[in-house]
Amino acid sequence: MAEPLDDYIDAVAEALGLPIEDAWKPSVRANLAVTLKMVGMVDEFPLPDETEPASIYAA
């Protein structure tokens, strides 16, 4: 049975013209799963309406 992220990985790889060997797909899937978990944590963090964006500093 295919993992839930496999279809997404295949579609994005095709859209970007990026060949991904089958041997690498478990690693790509694991990395994407961790990234999505981190995004969920950031997205759930409550911010008050008065919050200002951080300044951009360039060296």
C-alpha cells in the first residue's frame, strides 16, 4: 500500500522535472513528514493581532 505522501512527492517531482529514484523515496517522505509536523507546530502557535513582523537585517 502506498504511503499518503507518495502521490504528492510524485506530482511535485514531475512538476519540477526532478527525477527521484525509488530508493530515495522513503527518505524524501520522512523529510517531508518532519517538515509538515514542524509547520503544524508553527501554524498552531497563537499570535496576538498586534504582533509586528520581524525586521529584515542584511549584512
